[in-house]
Amino acid sequence: MMVAEVLASTDLDVACFDAEHSPFDRRDIDSCLLAFRAEQKPA
């Protein structure tokens, strides 16, 4: 399970993913966004 999936299942109101200074690429960000959308949470 990805960290984003765990966070999406919590009571967070919103999440912001910033890839400017991280090893994330577009595919990683898309996976995180999909995890939040699956839980119907804004990201």
C-alpha cells in the first residue's frame, strides 16, 4: 500500500503533492492523485 493510499483513508481535508524538489515523476503524482480520488478527497 502506498503512503498516499494510507493518507487518503485518514481524516485529512486536502493533500498537496509537490514534485519540485523530490524524486517523484508525473506517474508517481498521478498515482497519488488517484488514491485520493478513490476516497473522494481533494488533492
